[in-house]
Amino acid sequence: MMRPILIWLLLLLPGQSLASPVVHHWLTENGARVYFIETHTLPMVDMRMVFDAAGARDPADRNGLAMLTNDMLVEGFGNFDSKAIAEGFEDRGAVISTSSLRDMAIVSLRTLSAPKYLDPVTDLMSQLVSKPSFPQDSLERERARALQGLDHALQNPGTVAKRKLFSTAYADHPYANFAIGNREGLNAISRHDLVDFHHKHYVASNLVIALVGDLDMPQAKALANKLSSRLERGKRSAPLPSVKQVDAGETRIEFPSTQSHIMLAHIAVKRSDPLNFALKLGNHALGGGGFQSRLMDEIREKRGLSYGAYSYFLPMQEKGPYLASLQTKNEKVDEALKVMRDVIRGYLEQGPTQEEIDMAKNNITGGFPLTIDSNKKMVGTLAMMGFYDLPVDYLDTYVDRINAVTRKQVIDAMQSTLSMDGMVTVVVGKGK
């Protein structure tokens, strides 16, 4: 049997056309949205349950509640404690994990597709997601772990910079929340808070199920129903508030580090916005194309101010940020920051050259197969598509939509989305 990467390489040979995997989509009996790709390359199934139950849904005085709720799912249900749950998966060679971001609360499972392995671990996953017991002793242990993790994260100047950047750029919006919480919020969370949050957000109408692997359609539909059947139908989470643009500003934070971290942010774009294709192309030439990008060329190659400078768009349910970042010697902060701003300003005024557009298209479309060259990558892409309500033909049309973007569309998209007047700056380090 040919390995997946070899198949992709053959598809990329001259004269060959790239065939995207077929995506199937339906609703379960109680309203969960399902996205499925059938592939029999490996006797495995990757599944991901994604709920609109992440940091953006934290109450103002309980920052960290979404993360703790998600982490606590594997701590117990019914007569099963965390040890019994772990053994239930490990004994069958399955791997389960949880994670919580700003938009998405995720439960992932990888297992063998043979029924003797698949059926029992799917049943375990269904029960721990739908009927967690949230034991008090586990809550105290997870709270302590979360507080320790928070303290460790805040010893990193990059984390300090990003946290300040989001809290400044998003002000009172839920996206200002730090996904791993804050000390006040974590200490205030009770078991009752976990139960209420789970009851409100972990419902079928608020769920996307992504499935990739060694299943046919009847098996996939049965599996999806099994995963969601124990959940109440409930209601989909209300839309998040709109994001308001803030004025440009600069914050400098003293930090005992040998280098300073410089980060810029600007409120930018939703995941569902058609401008994303033009913005991706535009940013590739500005700061997303590695050594081929202007930021890297001007800051590293020409001046040696940093080992690397990059930028990217982070589209979310509501307008996510444009982020640009670099690290430099403390005494070089002002010079590096000026060059970074000048490069971005000049790029927004003049736009990319046609040569830069062509190179970006070649790099993005040429690298596209590598973003879905494994079951794990495909299940992540499917979950993203479902969560953000992207069209089912998103994978089929991706390359064509990138290639269809013109230089003028890139310039218009970048200029309508970004301006230096709305660019927030944070510097963390020992610079002046």
C-alpha cells in the first residue's frame, strides 16, 4: 500500500491534478454537526468533538472556567475515576486529549478502527463528555496545576507580551481573556461553576464532530450518533459581541530578560470573511513567508536586528487579530521597532509586487497538500471548517480561490483591514 506522503507527491507531479478528499456533512439525531472524510490508508479513526465553550465564554470574574471544565472531563463520570478512564483508553491503544482555546473547547481521540477497540473507547468518550462528575478533590488538584502553569507561563516574556497585547487590543471584549485564566478567576471557581458551565455549553446543538479514518458512511453515522446521543440537545451559544477597533498605543513592560520581545497587533478579520484568501496572500509577502518575506529581509538579513521577524492573521468567530512579532537585543529595541513599523507602513501604502504575489501563490498552493497529509491534520481542518461554518467544498476550492486573487484585491484587502492608526504595540524586556 502506498504511503500518504508518496500519494501527495505523485499528485503534485507536472500534469497531475490535486484531488482533495471528499467531505461528507450531516446532523446527528439530536442536532450535532458532523464532518467526515473516509480513508482506509490506516486501520485508524481520528475523531474530534469541538464545543463553543472556550475562553471567550468565561464569565468576567471566572477567567479560566472554560479551561478547567474541559480539563476536568477526564477526571471522572459515574463509577469511573481518572485512573479507570485512563486505563480504559490505554488498554485498547487509544489516545484521548483535551484542550481549550479562545473559541474552541476540544476533545480528541485516536483509536484503532476494529470494533473491539473502537466501540468501547467511543462509549467512554461519549460518557466523559456528557456526564462528567467533576470530583472536588480533582478540582483542587487541577486548580493547583493551573495556577502553577500560569506562574510558569508568566515567566516567559513572550507570554507576558501576548497577554498584554490581547488585553489592550480587545479591551472589554471576551477575546481579552487569557485562555489559561488568571489567579483571581482560578481561585474563585467552584464545582458548582463547572457543573453550570458544562450544562449550558456542552450540548449537541453547540457541538461539531469531525471524523477521519477507516469507516464507511453507515459506520460514521452510527459513531457520530453514539458520541452525541447522551448530550442534551440544548441551544447553540449566542454570538459573541462585535469587536471594536482601538486606537494605536504603546506599552513597555520591564522584564529581566536578555532580549526584548516586540509585538504589534491590529483588530483584523473573522474566519468566515471572504477577504481571508487575499489577506493570507498579502501577509505571506509581508511576514508569513519566512526568508522570502519583507519583515525577515529588512530586520534580519539587512540589519541583523533579530533572528526572525514574522506576522500572521488569526481569524476567529469575531474579528481576530493581525499579529507581528520579533525578539531583539535590549539595546536595539527602538531601532528594531522603527524598522518593523516602517516596513508594515510602506507595505500597506504600496502593496506587494506582482512577483511577490506569484511567489506567495506558488508557496501556499504548493504547500497545501502538506496541511492535510495525515488523518490528524485532516481531522483538525474538518473541525475548523465545521466550527466556523465554512462551506463543505472549502478543501476542493481552496487552491482555485488562492490562485484567483489579484494583486489589486490583495492591496485593497490589506488597506481596508489594517492601518498604523489602529496598531497596538507591546514591548517586554529591559530596553529603555
